[in-house]
Amino acid sequence: MKTYSISEVAKELNLTAYTLRYYDKEGLLPFVERSPNGTRLFKKSDIDALNIIECLKSTGMPIKEIKNFIDWCADGDATLQQRYDLFLERKAKVESQIEDLKKTMALIEHKCWYYKTAVNAGTENIHKNNKIEI
């Protein structure tokens, strides 16, 4: 079975080796085996698990809650409902983030239009009849 070094995994996931060591210290990588001299030996399944960790982290989930998820995975089928519920909650969180980003994008698109038309006219005065713009 092929194994990967911490630097290979860091490069693959666009993380730092420091981040991977931190995850290990926080208990997020109990599944990673070590060589007799203590070097971490990552398998493909470990990289897949790290992708899930990064996904959860990108939703704003704190490390402590990600640790709970990892523990639930280790507990097996008894925690399937908890894991399902966690992902439903994360899904709702991401959907809310997407809606917030859509509102942000609408404002940015408006400002792009505003400044493009002002640049083309050489003045903001073309927007005089509109409310004050910043």
C-alpha cells in the first residue's frame, strides 16, 4: 500500500505541514499510522478524510466540533444519525452563506455598473438623480 509523507500530503491539499501537525495534535488524525521512528505515514484514505476535515472547516466549523465528528466516525454505526444530522446542519449553513454571497455579489455588480458608466461618461454627475453613492 502506497503511503505519503506529510510534505506530499500538504502539497496535495494545499496546506502546510504545520497545519497537518496541528490537526494531529488536536486529535483530528487518529487514523494516521506512524513508522517505527514516528514519521506519519498517510494513506489515500487519510487524504480523503483530510478533504472532509477541510470541507467542514471551510463551512466555519470549529476544530473542536470537527474532532467530535472524527470521534463519531471511529465509533462506527452507532453514530450514523449524529453524522447525518451534522451534515444537514452544515448544508443549511452553506446555503445561508451562499445567499449572503449572492447579496454581496448583487451589490458588487451594481457598483461595477455605476463606476463603469461614470468612467465612460468621465463623471459621476450622470448619476446625479440617483441617491448618493459611495
